[in-house]
Amino acid sequence: MLTNVIPKTRSELTLPGLEAAVGNTPLLPLQRLGADLSPDVQVYAKAEWFNPGGSIKDRPAFNILRTALERGELEGGKRFLDSTSGNMGISYATFAAALGIPLTLAIPSSASPERFAILQALGAELKLSDPLESSDGAIHLAQQIYAVDPQRYYYANQYQNDANWQAHYLGTGPEIWHQTGGQVTHFVCGLGTTGTFTGVGRYLAEQNPDIRLISMQPDSAFHGLEGLKHLETAAVPGIYDDSLPDWQLTVSTETAQEMTLRLAREEGLFVGVSSGAAAVAALNIARGLDEGIVVTVFPDAGYKYLSERFWESA
Ligand code: PMP
């Protein structure tokens, strides 16, 4: 529930101000891109760039930070440490700045210049990992930093941390259920840490075991879908539950980029490339249906990808 209560004293000006802005994002219909679908099929996307840090990762970042604080993990001035491909780092940096928590992030040096600029603006300490090793390289670097000085850091490890998928089990999943009036039939979701798919999937399966859960990944190890993982060749996250997906889809970088452009130009949705990939997968599923409500997730907006060339085409 959104509240807007003005605090009486400065000491009350703490994180709940930002917390109230996390989640409760709009569920937007794809209108023109779904024009060829059966009239009884609808496709919706959760517009996650409405979160204060600009992406879906506000949800797990906030939950992981809150859980760490509640457990006293950051006592004694410990630095909060994790690896990130960008968005989780921006969310951590947003809340860490608000809470005055020192933050160290391991991030591939190949992350987009826009991401580095935002992280620097928010004051995070950055450690750069090998671009060829992608997000797995950032994980290894964070592990090394922690191993050298475990007293100095709390290593959050978003890939193994239950507070990641639980944020979606408690927030994103119930929101989708309520926003569709319990009518959702298919949930289609990209896999990165797998937190979104695992948390939402578990929640929806409990509400109605007939809901089909469809995971989506890049089609190859070397891909341009920032935030997503090719699980066959990458380190599989500890929180991943491989019993959940009913179907698994892959999407190529080129198809995702083309769809990202179409979302901007035909739907007025200026989103990131993993959203384009999610739309490709959701529309593929929707095309095979006579009736149903297909829900997917658009993790972030297009601003952080503006330096990519594909925007210039056609
Ligand atoms: N898309 C983008 C742009 C992301 O930053 C992420 C997070 N890595 C994802 C998709 C995947 O979300 P999750 O980590 O919950 O699987």
C-alpha cells in the first residue's frame, strides 16, 4: 500500500521513504505488437523501470540489504560486497547511499558506460573483472575479495541469497496475481540470477498449478542480453529451481534488439534489451494459444543501453 506521510522529525527520515516507492509497478498490455494474436489472448508486461533505482533489481536489493541489517551482518562498519552486471549494483548503491552503508561492487569491465556513470554518481566502490568471463568473472572477483579479508566485508552473493527470490515471491508474484484478477495463464521470464523467475513462479504455482511457467535464456554463451545468463555454459545460480519451468525458450541477441526497437516505436515502451527478449518469448507463447493471459517482465528502461548501435538502424 502506498502511503505518503510527512515525518515529524529528521530522525524519522530513513529508508521507508524509498521503500514505499519499490514495487507496485504497472502491468502494461502489448497492444499493437499483439495485433495478430487470437482475440482471446492478451500479453502484459510488468513495467519494472518504475522502481526508484530504475529496474526490477530494487526488489531483491532492498530485501537482501534489509535481511542483512536485521541479522546484524553489517555490524562493526562492514562493507557490503556483491557482484553485479549493473542493475543490482545500481539498486544496492541507491539504498546503501540512503542508509550510509559502504558498498563494494565487482562488475565486468564490459558493462555499459551508462552503468558505470550511474554507479559512480551514487558513490559505489567498483572492482572491475575480466570482460571475457562476463558475470561469472564478477562472481569470482567478489569471492576473491571476500576470501582475502572476510572481516571487512559482508558478501551478499545475490546468486545464492534466498532474500533475492523471496522479494519476488512476496512482491512481484502477488502483484501479477492481483493485477490480472487471478486470470494469468502463462508467466514468461528471462533468467539472470533466476530470482524473478523462481520467486514469481513459486508464488503463481501455489495460487494455481495450471499456470504455465516459461523461462527464457540467451541462445548462446556470447550474447548481448545484459542481465541474462546462458545457463548451459554459465555457473548455475544456487537459488535456481530447475523443477519450475514447464517450457524453456531461447532468444537471439539480434531478435531481442529488433523487438526492443519495435517496443519503442510501436508501443511507446523505451525499454532495455532483456525486455525485448522477454517480449519475443511472450509473443511466441501467445501465438500458440487460442485464449489466455500471458504475463512477462520488462526489467528496465532503455537509457542504460543508448550507447549500443542497434538503436541507429532503420
Ligand atoms: N534483465 C536485466 C536488465 C537485469 O539486470 C536482470 C538481473 N540480472 C535480469 C533481466 C534477470 O533478473 P533475475 O536476476 O531476477 O533473473
